[in-house]
Amino acid sequence: MQKESIYKKLQPNIYEINNQYFYGEKVHTYLIELEDTVLLFDIPTYSIAVRKFITSFNKPVAAILSHGSCGISDGTKWQSEIGLVVYAHKADTKHPWLRMKPDVFFTEIPIFGDNIQVIHTPGHSDGAICLLEKTSKSLFTGDTFYGDKMGGIRDFTDEIPADYENPSERIKSCKKLLNYDFENVYPFHYEIIEENAKEKLTEYLIKL
């Protein structure tokens, strides 16, 4: 039987790291190859195989958290093993699930190159962010919104909000995202949307 690949290539410089789980639920973590940096959007589970893949690019490695609890189970180990530099929004400093210490808490948006835009999207947490890779029009959304198995937007208004979540702010942030040019959505939970994502989000918000 052929061994499953460590990663799936989504775009010329964007990879999904396979077999990622958060409290037993399958999730998505991503690697974006930039000119001078390898950027992780949320932090994958540590393994020797994933480590070899990440370091095979021979570039410094940084990670940005989509929100204070996202993909941080092995964050401290990655920091010590490969010198991972972790960024998180300052508004999530006291997030109850943040069980590691990011290297940089930012309020001003960090710069990862002209092709990358960090967008503050409070709602799922005060410091939730999305990340736009402009060339491929790919939007990394964390838990701000995600796809469903029918190819549309999964309805998050039925979810019971956590103590740190503000549902009305989350909707405002989704509306804010319509100001940006994106086609693909790569979330943390649930389904990826690989085309017409902006149109689908527009349709979803109209129905609310």
C-alpha cells in the first residue's frame, strides 16, 4: 500500500499538511512558501516527517495563529526544535485556550511580503485574523467561516458560541471580507472552497 503523502499541494506555493487533528476532529493547517520565509497558517502537530517537509525549503519558518487557540498543541515544541517564530494578535493575549507563548503579539499588521495581507476579523475571538495570498486569491479563514459538504458556506449561526466569541462581530467581519479579492477559502475546520468563494459568502450573508 502506498504511503500517504505528508502534504497536498493546493496552489504553486501553498500546501495543506495532511492528517491534522484538533481534539480528535480533523482540521486543516497550511504552509505558504514565500520568497524569504516559510509561513505556517496555524501550527501542525509535531512529527519527524512534517519537520522534514517544513525544513526542506531551507528558509526561516514563521507561523501566524488564526486565533488564540488554533493549532497550538505542539507550538512550544516547534519553537524549540526549529526556531519557529509565532505571531498572534494582541487581542488574544488572554484567550483561555492559548497554552503557549507566541513570540510576537501584534496590533499593527505584520509584514510577510507584498503578496500577503493579514486581515483582523474579530468575532470567533477578539484577535481572530484571516490571511489573503493575493496571487492565487486564496483566503485562509481559520474559524471565521468555512465551507460545507454541499460546496457552500457552513451555517455558523446555529453554533453555540463560546464565552470568548461574539457572533454579531463575526458576521461583521465576514461582511468586511467582501472588500477583498478572493476565490478560494482555506479554513481550519470543515470544508475547503476552491472556487467562487466570495460569491458563496455573499449569498450566505444575504440570507442572514
